[in-house]
Amino acid sequence: MLGIAAVAVPMGFLFGSGCADQPIVVELFTSEGCSSSPAADVLLNELAGRPDVLALSFHVDCWDDFGWADPFATDWATRRQRDYNDALGRSSVYTPQMVIDGSAEVFGANARLVGQAVAARRAAHGEARRSRIGIGLREQAGGLDITVPAGHRRRETRILAVRYDLRRGVLVKAGENRGRRLSHSHVVRDMTDLGPWTGDACRLRALPAPAGQGVAVLVQELDEAGRPAAILGAARQERSLLGVGANPREAVARMIRASRGGGATPL
């Protein structure tokens, strides 16, 4: 919705990777109907390859009435963005927008601003390492065991499970991006509230990621109005399309089935 030009800078310089057991969570709120969003998709694709960042792409439906209905858009992603903006004191929403660790927002198509925001959160992680929650994920016996340790809880805090497609591609046939083939990373398809984190250690169980998907677990505070706030910890499990649990024949069959489902196909 904003016509702000992205600054051309080398992404390898801004987004140098590094290992971390406490990834920074970057949530992109985007729409295939917005002409500024493809640049943000490129930035998120870069962030998705970093081990110290958990990049998630939430497609919102606010552009669906302007020529192209985003096949990945959901009303609950739109509500999550609106709740973030209310909590952060913004009077309106826009795309593309990135929310960093639930605590700050930035125009998602500006590489320099995004790089600075991620670097600032990395520095904050170092200063607040003791307050971060180290979530454990272990796949066994057909399920995903989730372990959340004990810690200090300041306000109401929830444990969330997020399922996302690792890669998706769409040929946009109408709207501002007509004729463009867009490439998306970590497209969120479902978010489930697994229950409260009371500050005590707990163990939960969920379904593991199937081939071509990832599962992320977030421990996130809510503000006094029940809106999403600071993310205290995050972990993920991902399985590539040709990874463990999928053979090449199965992967090809998945791609064929997806291509028959309305134009959105995995890359």
C-alpha cells in the first residue's frame, strides 16, 4: 500500500548468516495484490536461509478486492497484523510490513531498514539472553515433542504452533502484479494456540512437519488487551520436499496434485 522505494544494497552484506539457538522471528505481512510486496518477498527469501532467523510469511486479504485474490491470504493473518499495529500504536496497516520479534515493525521492502531492525534485535537478544526461552523440539514415535523450560513470566503468555510451506510459487494473472511469477518462502498456512505458558516447565506434543513444510513453535506474550506482543522464544522443524520422509516419486506426485489445485504450485 505504500509507494516507498527500496534501497538497493548488497543483501549478503546486510544479511550475513550466523548460527543461533534463539532465532529472531521476522513476520512478513504481504499480499500478491500489492505491487510493493514482491521486493519484500525477495528479502524474506534471503532471511529464510539464515539459521539465526525464523522468517514467516503471512498473506493478508486486504488486497483481494482489487483485481487479484491472494490464494494464501487468510482473515486470521489479517487480524494478527491489525492487532500488532494496534499494539504498536499505529493508526493503520500497510503492506508489505515486517514485525520483528513481536516488538517492532518496519517497511518490509526496504532492505536497509530490515537489516538494521534484525541487527538491533540480535543485539537485544545478546543483552537479554537469560530472559529468552529455549524451546526444545524432538521428533519421535510419529510425533513432535515440544519442551518449554521454566522461566520468569511477566504477563499472559501463549505457546503457538505455526505450520508453513517452505516454498511456493504463483503466476499472478490480474491486479498490480499481473504477469509476474512470484516466489514465496515460509508461507504460513495454519497457526494453533497450544495453551498458556505459566512459567513452569511443560511438555506438549504435535504433528511433525511433512515433506515441503515446516513447524515453528513460538512462546509469545500478550498485552493487556490480549494482542500479540514480545516473542520470548522460538524453535522450528523443517523438512524439504525431497528430504526425510519423502522420496522423489512422492515429491513429484505432490507437485502434480498441487498444480491441479488452482494455480499455486510448490517450487
